[in-house]
Amino acid sequence: MLNRVLIRKPDIDNDIAEELIRTAKDRIKLRVGYYEDVFPSELESIVVEVVCAMYNRMQLNQEGVDSERVDVFSVKFIANLLDEYDEELEAFKRKVHEEELEVSGHAKLRFL
């Protein structure tokens, strides 16, 4: 994944990129309830996009800040970087759950 991040953000320091990748992967695993050691390749693109967004915020020295006005001192914080990926993350969770059911012998019966 580091190579993919470096293609999008060639000026990023490798150590910072690795830390951001680790953080994004940890958050995604918690969000989808995935506790295996090997990170699923289906979610790698989300990690890359989230890392780029995290790095952009670091560069602006406004991590977590969406907008700020000096005259009124209004700051709007972004609730969660992963929110825009909820649909994809939910689809992954369903897929993993269905695979677990099949392995355990409790697969769903579907009527067509």
C-alpha cells in the first residue's frame, strides 16, 4: 500500500505514510469487525484514499478541521473520515458474515 500512497503523494515521508496506513487499517478493521492478521485486499483502496485525506489535513495543520472563520471563530470538525465509505464497509461486513455462515454450515437459504 505504501507504493500506492507514494504515487498519489510523492512528497510524503515513508515513516509518516506507514503510520497513517497503520492507523487507517486499524480503524477500518474495527469498523468492520475484522480481526484477522492479514488485511483484506478488498479494502486497500479505501486505506489509500483515507491516508491521502489524513496527510492533506496534516499538511494544512488543521487535522480534523473542515472550516474555520476568523471573524466569528467557527470551527466545524469532521466526524469521521470513514463515513463516506460506509456502504462499501457494510458490503464487506455482509460478505465476511456470509462466508462465516457457509464455513460453519449455517448458510442462508435464499428463495428466488
